[in-house]
Amino acid sequence: MRGRGAGAEGRSAGAGPGSAAPQPGPAGAAAGAGLLLPLGGLVAATALASVLHLWHGLWWLVLLVDFVLFVGVAEAFERRLPYAGRKTYQKVLAWLFPLLILGAWEALSRTGVLDPRWFPPPTRIAGALWDLTVSYDRFNQSSLLGRPWLIPTRLVHQGWPGVAALFAESHVFATLARVMVGFVLGSLPGILVGIVMGLNRTVRSMLDATMSAIYVLPKIAIFPILMLVFPDPFGEGPKITVVAISAFFLVAISTMAGVQGIEPVLLQAGRNFGANRWQMFRHVILPGAMPIIFSGLRLALGTALIVIVAVEFVRAQRGVGYLIFYNWQVLSTAKMYAALIVVMTLGVLLTTLLQWLERLAMPWRR
Amino acid sequence: MAAKILARDAGKAYPSATGSVPAVEHFDLEVADGEFVCLVGPSGCGKSTFLRILAGLDTLTSGEARILPGADPARPLNNVVFQEYAIFPWKTVRDNVAFGLQMRGLGREERYAVADAWLGKVGLKRFAGYYPAEISGGMKQRVSIARALANDPEVLLMDEPLGALDAQTRAVLQEELLRLWEDTRKTVLYVTHSIDEAVLLGDRVVLMTAHPGTNKADFVVDLPRPRTMKTTATPRFGELTGAVWEALESEVKAAMEAQR
């Protein structure tokens, strides 16, 4: 490990712009030197690069060297920790490093190294997110979350229709509803069709090629067709349907693979112990295919989010995709980033929900 | 004693691109009620195929092979203990053992009572709530055996049930099988390629020829019961295994020739 630390220092000497880079210490250096030298190198290399105005042409090289040096410092520090503390240290590192990146971003953006028009400092993004959360956009007649703190007063003065109006103004609710309704409407038939395809060779032969062909089609491409098909092209129908269709094919194909992947001997055991058709489905086929069905559902959820954001770019007055696009149109970049954070949060929330469902449905895999 | 399993001129051929390939031909077998018969033959001789046909998982193409029903029509004709660990990974040990009873519509309490009794007999009571992924290979196969016995079939069909286990676990399970069989005296058809196992467990050893499988020889194992691992050290055990091997050797060589 010591050798690797020394290597990092050596590299800094080579990659750094000149003689100011620290020299690698001798192998038997004092305990503090192993930590201080890379740290000093980190600061020196970055400072020197700034002084010499190397950021513009060689920013990627400086970042690379900084990263290597940072790894060296982190590892040198870990070697000084008692063994018991190392696991905690790794966890701290997992949080510390992103924070460091954010801090660097903040500094670079405020000093103008990064153009704050395109890369607003994280604090300004956080402010924009807060702004979006608490404010009501009169022009669009919308808000991010639907101002849930107004629910009690609305309920008193306007009743349930007032509360419904709050939901209707929410970008997050619009996206969430489209994703979840479309996801369920697509996944459930997907599972059923997948199971039939997995069990019946004739159905499989008939549908497999078609399904594979449609599978590779980017589902967003059929959105214009759906807008023609639905009586209200700008309503929720086409949006939910395009999400449902994207989920359907992914789920159907993985369910088919899951059913085909069930150990034949388990199917034979089911039959030998007298399971009828329904019992085979309930006790053997469904649980047997479940792990692969869930991996299909995870894929489908990711795709559903991509598709809904794309659809909301094109044709929506509500939704986080619309929020991003609208703030692009008015060149409000901090709010664009804030909307990205909202999309990420939605993704994490929905994935967590699915993982919770997965653990609930497959207790044997815990 | 009355026959429980009866096969007359049984034949099974598989369709292939070049015509049909026979797996089993002109095979006769009669197993009496309460008899433990071991079916031995070189690999690929169709002994497992025959067992699967008896289990209703495959069909004959000629002749007949059947299990004769007993007095109680509700009792299942057969249950199989498969070579692979064919227990359901998504069911607990208890639910696996109770599976056959559940399929027959028994209530939860009733079937758990039966399952727990069998789990006690195979020494797995403590593991009733475990999932198969949490127990060892030997324990999994005990669950598989308990699952078949808990369903109380007319005939127990065992398809190399100990084939995937290591030698020591295998010896332990052989003794357990002997003990369980002394208790239940169930009719058993036991497919194996181990001569020692066949002679140790069986009342009779039926030998099959190399592909396509048909009758080669039939040995009555007159070793006294109850048997244990110590039985394998007796001179009579050595004589019997020697005699079986003598008859089998040429078939094994023929099977090897055919594979090459």
C-alpha cells in the first residue's frame, strides 16, 4: 500500500507543471509525512495549475491528478486508523467525496472558472429548489409539489374540489401519476403475456419475433401515433399509454425468460405432487419466475421515467419534464438543475418502493 | 404378495431427425407390495426414463407400465424423490414437506401437523422455518424425502436421490433411509448407479442392459434386516456386490463404447 502512495506522488511530480510538485518521501519516512506529502501535493498541484492558468486547456489533467492524489491521501489516512474504524471510514468516504465535489463545484463556479450561467453553484441550485417548492407560478398556474400545506384551509373553504385543484397544479404529482398508472397498466398485462409465452411454445413462436422487433423500438417514437389515436391528443391518454407500452414489452420479455428459466425438475415436482393448473401457476411458475420478473420491472421503471420526461418535454403543461424544458426556455438554469434533482429523487423513491415490494414478494431471497 | 408395480414389455422410443431412438425396450418388472427394489444399470440405459414413466412424467410408446391402486382411491399413486434438489426455493422447509398435502386441499393446521411429524423423523424439526437456500445439500435431500413420505403415496419412486451428495453425507442418509423404510415398509423403486447402495438398501436388485435398456439380471438380496452401514462389512455383502458387478461390467463397457 505504501508503494502505491509513493507512486501517486511520483505521478504528480511527472504530471504537475514543474518543479514545485512535492518529491516522494523515502520509504522509511516519519508517520506524518506519508499523509502530509500527498496532501501537500494535492494543494500544490492545483494551486500551481491555477496560477499558471492551466485550467482552461488542461483542466481534465488537473482533475485526474487531483483525484489520484486524493485517493492517495484517503488510503494513507485509512492505514492510520484502527482496523475496527475502517468500515465506518469507508462509509464516511462515500459521503465525503460527493460533498467535496459539490464544494469544488461551488468554489469553481463562484470564482468563474466554471461558467455560472451553465453551471450555477450548488447553493444557488438548492435555493432554486426551495423556491420551486414553496412558490406558486402564476404564469403557469402550477407549483412543484402542489403546496400541500394549503390542504387544510382549502378543505375548509372549498372542500375536496379545492384539494383536487392543488393536486392538479403539482408537477411532481402529474409525473408520478403518469409513471405509476402507466407502469401498472403496462406491467400487469406484461406479466400475463410473458407467462403465456413462457409456457406455450406455439404462442411463443407466434409472438417472439414481433415482440423482439417492437422491443428495440424506442417507445417515445410512437408517441405521435398515440396522439393521433386518442380523441384528446394533449390529454393524459397518450402520455400514460406510451409509458404503459414501454413497460409492457420489457416486462413481457423478461417474464417469458423467467418462466423458461424455471428448473424443469421443479415443474415436474409440482405435477408429481398433484398440482392442478392454477396451483402450478400460483405455487411453482409465478414464484419461480419472480426474480426475473422483478429485474424486468426495475428496467421498466427506469425506462418509464425516461419516456415520461421526454414526453413532458414535448407536450405537457405539468410534470417535471415540462419544468426542465420551461426553465430552459426562460434560461433559468438553476431551476433546471433543481428539476433534475426532483427527477433523481423521484427515481430513487420509485426504485425504493419497488425494492420494498420485491422483498415483500420474495421473502426467501432476503 | 400382491404386485404393486407392473411393467410388461415396456418400451420407450424418442423421435429424432434420423428416425426413432429406443431408450427402453421389452422391459419387464414386477414389484410386490412393501418391497424395496433397486434398479441398476450403466448410465444412459433408460432406468431414469422408466421411473419417470411410472411417475406419469413421460409416456410409454409400447407395452404397459403401471402402479396398481390400493384400497383408498384418495391416496396418491406415487411420489418422486428427484436426483437434483427439487424442493421449492421459495417455500420454507415446512411448506415444502406439506406441499403434496396442500395440493390435495388439506387445511393449514392439518398439513403442518403431518409435515412437522415427518420433519421430526428426518431430524429437521429445528429447521422448519428455514428456506432451502439456508440449509445444506444433505438437509435439502432430507426435505425432499420427507416431502414424498408426508404425502403417503402407494409407491415411492426415487431417482438417484443421493447422487449429488458427498460420500459421507451419502452414508448418513443411506442409514436414515434404511431406518425410515423399516418404519414405513413402503413400496420403493430406487434408481441408482451405485451397486453398494443398491445391495445395502434393496430387497432385490434389478439390472438393466446398456442402451436401449432391457432386463439383464435379477438378484435377491438376502441380507438380514435391520441393516446399517456395518452390513457393508459382512462377507455376504461382498459376495452380492461382486456378483452384481460381474453381471454389470460388460454392460458398462458396452455403454462406454457406445458413447465414444
